[in-house]
Amino acid sequence: MSQTAATRQLRAREYLMVPPENFAVEYEINPWMDTSTEVDARLAVKQWEALKDALISKGHTVHTLVPEKGLPDMVFAANGAFTVDGVAYGAKFKYPQRSDEAKAHREFYESRDWTFRAPTLTNEGEGDFAYANGLILAGYGFRTDVTAHAEAQEALQRPVVSLKLVDPRFYHLDTALAALDDDNITYYPQAFSEASQRVLRQLFPDALIADEEDAEAFALNLVSDGLNVFLNTESVGMATKVMDRGYVPVLTDLSELKKGGGSVKCCIAELRR
Ligand code: ARG
């Protein structure tokens, strides 16, 4: 039976974000980044504030880290770790330009009541790990090393399912797949290898299937609380699709951050207790 907004329920969440005060496109490590593009960091901060306010207005708690100079991608907080059951598995960035970000995230968890497990293998946190149905869905192919999936399983004691990403535009799992609630996901099939598409069909036969336009709009880069689906304003097709499934789209313009190759989800790490 299909659900409506009246029957879906949100679960209050805890999130971690980093303001984009130092946001810039100073290097090119994904196909969306172009160092000749002008970036308006002040507008980026305004847009980011609106996203943060939208989360708070729906009853969620947002923690923030202090942004650091020389780390222009630090706004993409999702990449700093992956958490589940009160355990944080730390990130180890692929590119040296971002590697110092991991320390700030580690300090956040270590100074609070989290168990922090340090990584030895390259992985970009929630950029390549998602959580649904008691499973950790894990992407590889561009950033996270597939060997880190096994390390994550040992660290987090949850089954990890490896999924191969094949389209460089969708270089992190969170650009191609998102959890909509505790049991269901949405994804863009063509971002995955044929075999991984088959695996996703087996695990999530009722998944909301996205198309290329959704993926290019960074519509899969969403955050959902089980009822409200936080999307960027370009995601018009996805907004309709989630509404048809009984979710409530909440739209924020994140045009500046798209220049860095990220959107809603990239800015938000979920802290799962
Ligand atoms: N410029 C950043 C990078 O290429 C963007 C990261 C986007 N984050 C994400 N979770 N997909 O690393």
C-alpha cells in the first residue's frame, strides 16, 4: 500500500555541518570543479544557512565544526566520517588537498560520547557510505578504496554491500543513491555497474528510480528524515517523485556549492546513535 504524507513519520536526527566561509574552487578533483569559475563565498554561506535553518525548522539538531583556512572543501561535511550505532569510522581522503579535514572530524567525535575507529584505508565517509535497512551501502570506483569496505564492516559491525560506481560525474555514492527512510532508497541505476544494479534491485525492489536529469541536478544528493526530503531547488523532477511517494520535499538553493561538485547531502553528515 502506498503511503501519504499523513502516514509517513519523521525521526528527529542529529547532523553535523561546516559553514562554507572558506569555500572556493582552487583545484579540480571531480568533473564539476572548474578553477576558472567565480565563486561567491558569501552567497554560499547564505545558501548554506538556509539549508541549516530548514533542518532546524523540522526539529533536527545541527552541530557545526569551525571551518579552517586552506580547506575550501570543508563545507562538504559528509566526507569526514561515517557513523552508525554510536560508532564513527573516520575518513581518509583520497586527495591530499582534503586530507587535513579528517582531523577536525576525528576531534569532534573523540571529544564527545562516540567510539571513534580510525581508518587505515582510503574512504570518504558518508560520501561513499549510506545506511538503509540495517545495511551499509558502500560505493567504490572513484574515491573510496574497495578494501575500506571490509575495514568499515569490522569497525561498525554491520553488513557492508559493495557497489561499483562507473560514471565519473557521480563519483561519490551520495551523488547517485540516497536513503529515503529506514527501509527504502532512491538511486540512479546507470551510475552503477550492471552487476551492482542487479544487487540493488534484489535488496530494494521498491526503490524510487531516478533518471539522468535527477542525477545531473544533484537530486540524489538529498537528505531525508523519513518524511521531509531536503533537496536543492534544481531537483524539480525528484521533488514530484518523492511527493508521489508521500514524502514532503523541502527545497534550498545551493547553486554556489554545486560548483564544488556537491549539494545537500554533501553538506550534512548524519550522526547515528
Ligand atoms: N569538491 C569536493 C570533492 O570533490 C566535493 C565533495 C562532495 N561531497 C560528497 N559527499 N559527495 O571532494
